Amino acid sequence: MADAPLVPADSPAAPALCAVDVARGIGRLFARNDIWCLAEVPLKNGRRADLMGIDAKGLVVIVEIKVARADLLGDAKWPDYLDYCDRFYWGLPLGLDRAPLESEAFRPASCGVIVADGYDAEILRPAPLDPLAPARRKALVEQLARAAMRRHMVLRDPLCSTPDLPG
């Protein structure tokens, strides 16, 4: 990906990437690094993590995906995710202006940056570790496990769906 020409993601010449494409690329990067994630995970504070996963050490990772500059600049809720992960990343399509992520409003010392397309991703800035309290991590890991098992079961048997349960 490093050799790809940089075309601004908001440019008419840019390929149309949606959040699903970026999530797929990040999921593949994470899988190669033994981080397993789920998309659209509801959190206890009413927010929904675009991607939430667990690494090989049991640490919780959240990725907030933005595919348009206006969406990135207009997001005031993103700090609400920090209480639910050990590492936080911004996930962006290649070519989207990343300059705003260097401003203090986006806490660059607290957040990693990943660029992705529908096929792969690359970590441009690693996310620093900000450890959760062990009890919170345990509860989040259990929540992720239950959501993953529920989703897997519904894939195997769609009639087993329970629409009123989260995840």
C-alpha cells in the first residue's frame, strides 16, 4: 500500500470506499496480527464501536472508522470510546487528509492511525497502551465473546435470532 498514489479520498478521482471496505482491510491486518474483531459492537454508554477486538494478550482494541473529512471533523463523540479499550485507533481510507488527527482535539498521543482499503491496511501510528481496569476488561471480553457466539449461531441458524438482544 505504501507505493499507491495519494489521491485525496474526497476527490472525485478517488475510488469509492465505504466504511465496510475500510473495516475489511483492517480486519485482515488484525487477523494477521492475531487480533480478532467484531464490527458494530454496542457499548454500555450507548455508543457503537465500528470495530472492537481482542489481541493475543487479551487487550481490547477499538477502531473508529471515518471515510469522509466532514465526518471526521464533525465527530465529537469519539472520546466516549476511550473508556472501553486498551488501545484506540482511527481507521481511514488511503488518501483521506489525516492532518486533523495531529491536532490536540484528536489527542494524537492517545490514538493510533490505520489506513486501509478493501484488501489490506497499514498502521501508520501505533496506538499507545492505556490499560483498562481488569474488571472492566473482563466484562468487555465476556461481552465480545457472547456477541461473537450469538452472531455465529444466527449465521448457522437464522431462525435462532433474538432481535431484542444487543450485539
